[in-house]
Amino acid sequence: MVADAGHTSRYDILVGAGDCSETTSRGPAFQLWDVNTVFDLHYVGDVSDAIGRGTNLGLTATVGECSAQCLLRLTPVETVVR
């Protein structure tokens, strides 16, 4: 996760398809852009204290634009920590 310049509670989060793996990258890359990890992810069920690299999530989202870096930007609808 990368904090937006000047904002310590807004993040750009890179999301990959499939379960987290240090050696394998499968499928497209997605981006949750300029989100607050407390309110904008719309958690359902048990929520851990923090999410970070390696956290597996079930994410329901609407697909937005494709960024200049060829990332599909998502707007979270519902997030489940798996």
C-alpha cells in the first residue's frame, strides 16, 4: 500500500488475482485507488486489525477506468478477509 502524498489515511492498493504467492503472479492487476482502509473497503464479517502484503481478501467491486499503468481501477462494494 502506498499513502497518497499529503494524506496519511488514503491509500492506493495493488490487488492481484488468486491467493498471495511470492513466486507466482496470475491474472490481471487491479488497483483500489485513493481509499481509506477503515471506511471505503466496506468490510463484511470478521475484520483483522490490519491488511497488508499477503493478506487474502474476497473483494466485490465495480470496475472503473484503466490507469496509465494498465491497472484496472476498482471501487470496493464489499470486502471479506479470508
